[in-house]
Amino acid sequence: MPELPSVCVIGAGVSGLTACKALADFGVPYTCFEASDDLGGNWYFQNPNGVSSAYRSLHIDISKPSISFRDFPMPDRYPDYPHHTHILEWLRDYADAFALRERIRLNARVRHAERGPAGGWQITLEDGSSESFDALLVCNGHHWSPRLPDFPGSFDGPQIHSHDYIDPSTPLDLYGKRVLVVGIGNSAVDIVSELARKTVSDTVFLSTRSGAYVVPKYLFGKPTDQVVKQNPLLPGGLQRRMGRVLQRLINGRMEDFGLPTPNHKFLDAHPTVSSELLGRLGAGDAVAKCDVAELLGDRVRFADGSVEPLDAIIYATGYNIDFPFFDPELLSAPENVMPLYKRMFKPGIDDLALIGFAQAIPTIFPFSELQSKLAARWLSGDWAPPTDQEMEAEIPRDEAFHLGHFVNKPRHTMQLDWYAFERDLKTRAIPAGQARARAGAPTGASLAGRSAASRGAESLIA
């Protein structure tokens, strides 16, 4: 059997675990470095790695069948919308079922990943130790570096990002307080719904600049994502028009609940999933506001001229894509823009792949699993990528398909329709790459020994 490349995997969350399993399935040697004392990433509640962000009441907003890995479905005993404790249990059961832990190094934060002069990677850990690898899979996630707005003025009270929110008393005591939540994504509406109970806060305000369409968790007694799915065989524009009619029939006008008129059509921005928010707004437990115009010490002025006294502000304003272990000139994502072939490969860097860097609709779990299997095919010699020129030509076509109808905002730079992506990979991209491999095009297997060659080149330069 030919020698295969040694692979470094950074992160042991959802994407890192699926990468580890896929590499093991294809016999590719790897080491996974995880900064925390256990695996699970964002789903490890109060993770000591300091960057995970689950709040105590968090339930996933996508149903169990959609979330499940194809190789490891969630147990029947789980509810339709599992709690974060269920997801963490399931991820750890996944790791145990496929004996992944033996290749995962815990408490091993990657401080720097440097590419050698002949390729290959020198991985330096927080403790100063370093190891060399032929290839690198980056699985560090994109929901851990909070993005904050820059509003005029200043606010005297406490301000936190939703990333730091745990519950109504942690890290801030919000009982009996007047609280503003900025944003209208899923975390924002979950936090508003929790705080708006009359047994918790005095008043909760929800501020949104662009508005949103709120989708319930259930339709006709079934999880919404099991009733309404994108069909990759039908034109996307037709499906979006049909969805707009259904949304209007189910929820009516967002303005009837005090929310601003959305500045986009339904499904031209990531929908917000909640079965509770509209009821809270309709009952007056939460109050919708437009965009923040200015912070005024102990109060806030909104774009419509209204002013509200406040005790605290929570910013649920999304995240930055960040790679703290890379030199920015190697790879970065200014304004969260990072064009990649199949959301994985950067032309010009032939020994690197990224796993899980998309905002997949409905969910990232099977998306990461499929990407991981493609990466393992590549590194085992079963699949060859297109040339750099071919990738450069295909990236804008893919982005136009997946992103063309979305509002141009940092929140939507990585949107991707999972069902269309899956069909494209399985029916076109994977078979074409396998044909290239059989015809002799370079695969990831040719990277074997690259790190040693790079060290030799460094010695010659020295």
C-alpha cells in the first residue's frame, strides 16, 4: 500500500470529528489538536476553551432528522429539537463508536500553523512544542469570534455579546431590568423569548435594522424543515416564490407584530426560526424597535426618534471568521468574505482544506460530514481537485448560485443550500474528481513526505 500523507486536524467539534472519522475510514494517518479538555466544540456547555457559546436553554433550531450524520443518526429517544446536552452526548457517542478519541490530543491549542517553503505544515502548540505534517484540515469553526456594531455615543450600563450570555442571571443579573437585544437571528430571538417572561425582566426590547421573517418550528404538526425542503431538481426562484406565499399564510405580516418591514423578500436572507417570539411580541412581553441610532448614557435613541431608558444591552450581531493560528497574508476573511472551491479549497494552497465553513441551510452537520468525506477521498488518492485555474473559474459560479439572491451582508457571505450542494458533489464534483485521479491528476496522496522535503529545503536555505 502506498504511503499516505500525515494530516493535522485543528479542532474537535462537529467538523473536526467528522474529519477524523472520514480520515480513519480511508486509512489516512492524522492527529487532531483540540484546545479544550474534551471534545464537542460549541456544544460543550461552558467549555473551558473560552470560545464556545452555548447558553443554558439552547435547543437546536433544526430538527433531529436534518441534523443527524448520515453515518450516525441521532437516537429515537431524542426530542424533535434536541437540547445542547443531547447534541454533546451524541457527538461524544459518535467519537466513541468510531474510536476517534485515541487520535485526538486534548488541551493542545494550536498557536501557529506555518506552511513550509516546499509545502507541508509546521504546527506549533501553546506549550511551545511543534510537529510537522504533510497536510492540514482546518475545523476551528466560525461561531466563536464575536462581531460587534459601532454605534455612535456611549452606554453607561453593561454590554455583552450573545456569545457570553448563559442565562438571565449569568454573566449579568437581568431580573427586573430593562434590556435591549440587538439582532434578529436565532440566538437573538431565543434570548428575547427567555428574558421577556414576566417572571424575568421588566421590559425587553428587540432592535433590528433589516427586519426578518420568523418561521415557526412546526407546520401541520411536523418539524418545519421536514415539511418544507429545498428540492435541488426545481428552480430555486420558483421555490422561493412558493415559500413566500406559504410564509404569508402562516404568519401574516411581520409589521403586525411591531417588527420593521423586512428590507428583503422571504428567503433572500437567512430565516429566523422561533415558535415563541411572535407570541411574546403579540402579548407585549417584548417590544420590537428599529435600528439603534445613538447610545445616550443610560438610554438609547432609535432610528424612529424614540428613546428608551435601559439597564443592559446584549448584542446578538453575529461572528467574524477568524484563524488566529494563520498569518493573515496566508488566509483571512475580511468582512467574512472567503471564496473557496466547494467551500473547502483555496487555489494556490494544495495541501490545505477547510471543513464546515459555510452557513448551510438547513444545517451544518451533514454538510461537514460530506466535506470531510471528500477531504478523505482527496488525501487517500481517490479524488483529484480541478486545476487552480478551473477552481478559480468555478468559485464565482457557485457563489452566484448559492449567494446571488441573498442580501449583501457579512451574515450572508457563506450561505449555502445544503440539498443543492449535496447533489452537486455526489452527482458531478466527486465523480469528475475520481475520473481525474484515475487519469493521473495529482491527488492529496501525492503530498506524502512533503513536510520532510520542506524541512530539507529550509536546511539548504539556512
